[in-house]
Amino acid sequence: MAPSSPGGRLLLPAALVLLLAGALLQILAGYSHPDLSGHAWGTDDAYISYRYAHNLAAGDGLVFNPGERVEGFSNLLYVLLLTPAEALVGTAGIYAVSTGLNLLFAAIALVLLYRFARPRLGDRSAGWLAVLFALCPSLWAAIASGLETPLVLLIQIATWILVERAVEEGGEKEERRAFFGLCVLAAVSVLSRADGFVTPLLAAGFLGLRGRWRAAAGLAVATLAVFGTLTALRLSYYGWPLPNTYYVKVDGSLAQRFESGWLQLVSAALATGLLFYLAIFGLAAARGLKGLSPRRLRRPDPLPGMPFPAVFAAGWLAYFVYVGGDVFYDRFLLFLFPMGTYLLLQLAAEIRRPRLVAVLLALVLVLQLIPLGTDPRFSYRAAKYDRWTLLGRYLGEKHPGALIAVDGAGKVPYFSGLRTIDMLGLADSHIAHGKAENRGYFRVGHAKSDLDYVLSRHPDLIASWLADTWGLRQGPVPEPESMARAGYRLIYLVNTDAESKGRDLLDVRSASADEIRSRFAEGYRYGVFGRISGISSAL
């Protein structure tokens, strides 16, 4: 056991305070994500989950539009956790509840990490591990996003801890307890994300590498049993074996997905300080493989020096690249920060050179904090401007009962309460199961569309960026030929700058083409088209 340090114990509460301060700063003054939503209250995708929770609380079932069964979410457990909050606080308080849950999950992960590291590294090193984890801007952004990322991170860290306990020499009783805990976590992981099976299967693979074959097989069976049960329920309720989100996102060719995932990984490594951690993982893996031979492979524990974080990182990064990455490029790479820091501190305990260790920790901290000056998510402002919330509430008030087609299926549908066609397909089966119109283009979750299908449903409103991949218009003109032929005209413009202009939503039904071009140049680059025959009398 590592030596105790009274000063080191004070670092845990300090870390919790830093985590709270960073998360609140991001929630109250930062971007949710550079996803073109400005200084908003949460990222747009989070509100897709909120809408499902809202409809479930209202008694309409797990649906995006009442009466239409489409699984447009990939985080079932998170939706279920938010459903009681939707019943109690509704649209006014759901974001606060979501970020509160996220902060709680992150704090629990931090405490578990500290308690795990303390007997292995000592109080002081465990404390610095907690501090560095708390001072992670990418974690603050994940908390503020309103997405389920902190829950996934907590599951990953808890799985790591239980796997380590399962392979340590702690007796048969301790191994049984760790195995039971891993099976419970496997079920929670599968329910938490559509790809939640990856974490427990990687854990099972590691147990196999360490010679715990019975535990590895048992964990794999438990994981697949929960996944199979969930798949059967999904088939009976939605009619498809996988969520709609899978068919939308994992669509491009293997080469396209590999290129996208690899570029996102490189971008995250360079922009968030992960490059240093990746080097640490590589070093740890090389040390774990040192001396490997065919004879050693026949031993009960052929890789006693291989750390779980190195195996988990290799498997998860391979999966990340395979599926093409994620729109929120660093959210599912968060585990690299605490696991990488742990491996660094473990190495530092071996070399016993305090000054070098201090330099390395300072370097890690600087690299982690660099995004505060380079990433637009951390351009803090006191005043929030959330354009999609503004637009959603306005359309719900002005056009009750309308059918809207929209290219961002989160806040506008959620706050308007309108029946919605998701033009990106996350919550629309026809688009999700169709083929991308441009097979040479791939962006996770944004490659599929079908404007002809959308127009065939005769939506009353169509909301979209005024420069997009569907060709709704060519340039900032009020009546693009394709829309005019379909019977639509531009009726509203929305300010898309990061700050409010006072008049953020403009009625442009009577504006000239030159006036609209001028407004476009000023930052009004999102438009709402109205169906002339359907709603002109209400306009």
C-alpha cells in the first residue's frame, strides 16, 4: 500500500470544488458545443432525448411524434432518468436537471477514481489525479451539453476499477464480488448507450488476456444476454433491431468512416492535450508486452504487466475510428484523461524523481487547459443567446398545429411542441433507412437526406440553414426556384451570430431580395419557409 499523506487528502475536496466551478462556468457562460448553436443552454441533440422523455411522461410512449414509433435516441437509460423530471418541471427546468445529473455522475466518477488510486499511488498522487481530472475543459463541456456523456464516463471508470479488482490477488470472494459488479455494470452500460456493449466486452477481453477465462466468458454472456433482450424489445416496439441513430450514422463506406474517425481522433489529440496521453498509453502497452513469447502465452496469466487502460483505449479507439467518430468529437474520448493521468502517475512512482514528475504533471495541466484559449466552446460571455429555443417557442406560439420539417431535431421541435419531420433522419425511419444522396460525402449523422420525400409530406414549415447540402436554395435569396415550385416562400430569418442583436427573429414576408441579402450578410443565416397554400391565411 502506498504511503499516506495528510495534505494529499485535502486535494479531493479541492478537486470537487474545481469540478463544480468549471462545470458551472461552462453551463452559465460557455458554448454547449461548436455545433452552430451559439452560447446556448445545452447542445441541440440533447433536446431530442428531452422530447422523448417529455412524450413518455405525457403518456404517449417512447416516441418523437405521438403515434409514430421511431427510436431517434441512443441513450435509453438517460431518457428514462429524465422522464420523472419532465413530469415535474417540464421544459422550464429539464436542462437544469440534466446538467445536475451530469455533474453528479462526474463527481461520483472523480471520487471513485480517487478511492481506487489512493491505496495504489498514495494520497498525494491520488489527489493530483483527482485535481487534473477536475481541471478538464472537455469534461466541463460534456456536463454542460445535456447529453449522457458523464454517465458513460462513470460506467467506464467503474468498469475499470472492478476489472482491476477481479484480477488482483484478493481471494475468491473478492473476485466473485467484482464479477457480480461487472455484470450489473454491463447491463447498465448496454441500457445507457446503443454502443454500450463495447465497454463490458472490452472488459471481458481483458479478463481473458489475464487468464480469467470463466469470468471473461460469464461477463460476455451477461452482456450479450442484456443486449439480446433489448434488441428483442426494440424489434417489438420499433420494428428494427438497432436504433434509428445507427442507420443514420454508420452509413458511409468503411474507407469514409475510417478517414472521418481518424481525422477526428487526430484533431482531438492535437486540440485537447490528448496527444501526450496517447503517448503514455502506447508506452504502457509496450511495457505490458515486454518479454511476451509463445511459452509465456501458455501460462495462466500471460500478460501480468498489461494495464487495463491500455487494452481498453486500444479497443475503444479502434471502434471510434471504425464508426467514423462522433459529431461531438471528444465526448467519447474523455476516459483517456483520467486513465492516462493514472498511468503517468504510476510510472512516476517507479522512477522516483519528484522534479521530473512535477514537470510532467505541469505539462499535462497546461495541455489540458490550452483549449480554454483556442476552442470556441470556451469563449465565455455573461449573456446567453439560444437561437433555437427562441425559434421553437415562437413557432409554437404563432403556428400551433403546424407540421414542421427541420434540420436540427432538438430544440425547435422540443420548445415548439410541433409535429416534426427530422430532415437528417435521426427521428425519421424513411430517411434513416434510405441511401445517402451524395455517396461521396460523409459526416457522422449528417450524410442522409431526402428533400423529395420531405416535400411529399407537405409540411407547413421548413426550417433550415440558408446554405445546406439539400439544395433548398442557392445563395441568400427569398424564393429559391426549388422551394417556390414546391409552393414555399421564405417567411422568417433568424440571427445566427453568437450574441443577440435585440431583434433576433425577423419576419421577411414583405422584404425584398436585396433586403434579405443584406440581412444574410449581417448574420441572419437561418430561414423558415412557409407553405403558401397551407398557412398563408394564418401568416
